[in-house]
Amino acid sequence: MRLLRTPEDRFADLPEFDFPVLYADIENPRDGIVRVAYTEAGPPDGPPVLLLHGEPSWSFLYRKMLPVLADAGLRAIAPDLVGFGRSDKPVDVVDHTYARHVEWMRAFAFDALDLRGVTLVGQDWGGLIGLRLVAENPGRFTKVVAANTGLPTGDQDMPKVWHTFREAVQKAPVLDIGRFVQSGCRTKLSDETRAAYDAPFPNEMYKAGPRAMPGLVPIRPDDPASEANRRAWATLSTMDIPFLCAFSDGDPITGGMAPVLRRAMKGAEGLDHPTVADAGHFLQEDAGAELGRIVAAFVRD
């Protein structure tokens, strides 16, 4: 597997993102050594909160939440998925599979950092990967926050707007990362913020991850990831750990999953599930501080 590593000077002068950059090497016989970048905020002995981003963003998306969680005494950990941010980037689209991304984040969270008593916060692909981690490693987690995400099996169709996004990503000769993030936000991003989302990807060679992810979402019942996701649903729906849905009021892609998750998850029963107002798909960008307060209160409750 061929890997690229974004030059560090691409990340100079990032707005509102002066958190320390940390790295963990994960290894398996098939992939060799892959470097995962992450940032932390808060006390090292605080309750761990694993913040998983989605497509096509990176841990920069959590910059407004990190200080809120840290001030609440939580250990907030935001990794970059493999292929994104400062993490290593497989060059070939075929090297990105759903199963591989789950395994890379499992190895990062449990082999490298040995996290226990974790609260998952998953948005977009952060939920598709994170919910699999919870289902397959239930002893490591104590709570779940699902924020504009889901766990598709291919048994139901995705919204039309998602198919439009998938086609746009696959056909674009040049993938404009900043524009795609802006399209999922209610607020207008500054030029500096859009540049920060573009920073991990100096040219098209670095964009195999963003190009691959829409094609990895199960859209047929016989998709390679469908059966594993069905098993995850079966496990998650019977788990007792608290399961909070914190969706925005303006996400046409995943908004329909909020009531499904609230009904299906045993751990969601009896909880007051908030709706984050005036926020789009990337609610961390539109209302990061508010989402941070919601997560902090949920963990500390």
C-alpha cells in the first residue's frame, strides 16, 4: 500500500486550531505501519471522549468543541481518519475499504491509546465507523453521541441529495474540499477556514480518501459492509449504554436517521434528545460550542 504524508507547512497558521499535534503508529501484516495524527485537549486522566469526523473533513472540524470539553474536565481526543488531515494517505482509492477504516480506528483507539470508558461522538463517517467500534468492542465504551450520522446497511435507499453528492465526488476532475464542506454548512466560511479544510490535500494524489468514501457507503443489501452493519445494529439495539441523538435541524443527508436511532436503540430510551438549531450537516462548524456543551453535560450526567 502506497502512502503519502502531507507536508507540515501546509498546516501553518490554521485559524483557531493551535492544539498540540500527536501521532500514533498502527501496524498490521497487510498494511504495514500507518501513522494516525490526532489532537487532545483536557486533562489526561479525564473521562475520554473520542471525536470522529467524516467526509471530507478532518479533526479541524472539532476545534470549537475541544476547549468546551476540556473546560468540563474531559479528555477530548480528535483523530484524523486515515486518508485525511495529517494522517497517512493511501494513494489508491481501492486501498480504502469500510472494514479497513474500522480496523484503523480500532487499532488507534485501543492498541495505541488503550482507551477505556469511552464516550463516542460520531458525525457523518465518524458514526459509520464509530458505531461499528461500539458494537464490536462494547466493553470499551460507556456512552454514545450520534450527531448527523447513521449506520446504513443497503436495505433502504439513501436520500436523493446524497446520491447527488456521491456522483459529484466521483465525477469531479478536481475535488474542491473546501466547497464541499461549505455546502454542508449554514454559516459562510471565511477564506482562512476553507483553506484549512483544503490544507491536507496539496493535489489530487492526496485525495483518494475523500474520493473513496462515498462509494463505501452500503447502498445495496449485498454490499461488502452490509452484513457487518446488520450485526452492529443487532448489538447496538440491545445495549444498555446511554445513546444520545444530537442532530441538527438542517441536514438533508442524515436528518431522517434521528428518529430511527431514537426508536431502535435501547440506550436512547428516556433521554432528552436535543436538536441543534440553525446548523447544517457539519453541525460542529455551525454550532460547535453548543454541541460541545451538550456532549459535556451528557458525559458528566
